[in-house]
Amino acid sequence: MNGKMIFLVVIVACILIFIYLIGSFLVSQMIAQRNAKVMVVLAKHDYPKGTALKDPEDMFEKREIPAMECPPSVVLGYETMGGRTLTRDIRKGELLVISDLERTEDVTDLLKLDPPGPGRRYLPILVKAGKDSIRGWTRVDVIQSKSKDAKAESIVLHDVLARAAVPAKVSQERLEQMLGKDGKTDWVALYVAIDVSATEEAQLAASIEESKRSFCELRPSGNNKKVDEKNSAKVP
């Protein structure tokens, strides 16, 4: 066997060894993936849509399952469950996926890192508003009805800052009282924190007492462009 032939044999042997090593590695990875386990959470009982997960460890149990059987976007522990509610009915023994959870911070939780100015406070109020019309860092007018006649209304507070807004979870009866029984889709119920002085707070309280209604209406005021430009990076 001449030198050229020996060289070819060595090259072929190296290629075969390389292929063998790659194949062994891929096989070992497949075996490892097949045997891998992940920790998931399962419901201990039936829970209806809208249930607040105040104590996930008491409501759900951890269990290891093969990674191959794990659905996409599954919830892999209690850490991401606190302060959220269910977006659908969950049955006993069901796995949770990320889309099953909705964040439900209280509106005041959004304010802890950004206190109001001197002599002012954030006042959480229940309101009705046009859908998608109110968000954090917008200027609003607070409207209060003077009677059962919806047209008898007045602007109680003008051009106040709505620091944060979250959907209000109220009963169906309460929702109908606020929005009307016709179920208008262009209105929503919100909890909104407005930035007020002591005088403005007293003024609003007096108006609510006079109207005998515990909720107000919010409408965007005309100064939102200036507020958005100043605080666009701070929107919760």
C-alpha cells in the first residue's frame, strides 16, 4: 500500500469517526430530552374564570411530568402566578398555561414608585369611560350626573391627571347600573387613580354625595398631548 492510499484510508477513517461521534451525541441528546422532567402546576379544585390567585401554593400543586408531554407556554411554578386572575374556567387536575393568567394589580400598586407632589395625593375612584379612552399619564375631566337624567351632568374636576387605570372587576348588576342594561360595547368600568389636592378631593366627595352615585364618568381633556410628550416613558 503506497503513501497515497494510506492517506486516503486515514481521511476516510477520520470522517467515519467524526460521523460516529456526531451521531452518538445526537442520540444521547434525544435520550436526555425524552427522559427530561419539568415541574408544572395543576389545579387542586375547579376554579371559575376570574378567580384571583391570592395563594397559588394552596390552590395548585406541583408535579413533575416528562418534558415531551409538556404543552407550549406552560406555567412552570408559582413565581409567575401571584397577583393574577384566571382568564377561563379551570378544572381539577388541569395544567396552567400563560394565557390562562391575567395580571390584576390594584391601581394603587402602580403608584408606589412614583409618589404625588407636595400637598397632593392619588385618589382611586370607580369610573365609566369610553373604551380605550383613558390610560395612565393622561389628563381627564371628571363628570358627575346631577340626577337620573344622564343629560343633567357637570364637570366636577377639569384637566386632572389620571396617573393609572386598570379594569374594574364589578358584579354584572353593578356593571349594568354603570353602563346601562343595553350592554354598550364602547363603554367600560375602570378603577382610576387621579392626582388631586385636598380641595379637589373634597369637591369630588361633595358632588358624589349630592348625586347619590358612587361612580363618575371620565373623558379625556384637551391637554393630553403635552402630558404624553412629558411622561411617555413613564406609562405603566
